[in-house]
Amino acid sequence: MIAETICSAVSAAGLGIAAITAYRRRFLTATRIAAYSLIPIGLVLTGAVAWAVDTAFSPTAWIGFGLLGGSWLLFMTTRAVERRSGIAGRKDRKAAKAAQRDAVAPAASAPSLGGSARPAARPAPRPKASGSGAGDDFSDIEAILKKHGI
């Protein structure tokens, strides 16, 4: 009985705050406050509050919650032991090693920054010889590809 009274008072207070907020012309906020304040009275009218109060003061319900918590604790303990001992992950590690061996360029994903994190300064462009053809262009491309291991 007292839980229903408290929920009704909370709903009434929330609707009062919503009315004041609407008076200040904040209608969206007032609507949201009204929606939140109607939840406790809705729970009272559906009987959910009476069920929750009966459950909260029932020793058998608390024993049931304790058993559920113990079950959850056992599940989490077995998962932690599996992770530490590697029982579940052996197949995954073997598959990862095989995939690494089969990779075309396993180090291609690593950045090639060299000694520092700053990009190196660009070299000065070389003047083109008048008689050079497309061979110089391809040699530059080949040098770049060799540098990246392709």
C-alpha cells in the first residue's frame, strides 16, 4: 500500500514539473517529463509494483536470486579458466599461424616509417635528360615497388 502511494506521489510531482516546464514554453522537454512521470502510476495500475514488493520481501525469491547469481558466477569462472589455459583457443591459434604463413606479404600492413614518425623530406626532382624515354619512368616505378616488397 505504501509503495503505491509513493509511486502516485512521484507521478503527481512529475506532472507538476512538466506543467511548469510547459509554462516556460519548453514543450518538448515538458512532454518528455510527463512521459517519464506517468511510468510509476502505470506500474501501480498494472500490478507490477505489488508483484515487486511481494518478491522483495519473500525469502524464497531471495534464495532464487542467490542461486541465479551463483550460476552466473560459475559460468564466468569456467570462461575465465578456458581463456587462461587456452582450451578453446588452440584451433584459432593454429588457423592464425597457417594464415600468416600463407600471406603474400605479412609485413605489408606494418607502416614503413623508418626511424622517426615524421615523413622524410622529399628529394629534389632530377632534371630529365633530353634523350631519355619512358624507360626512366618505369625504373622509378620499379624502385618504388621493390622498396615496398611487391
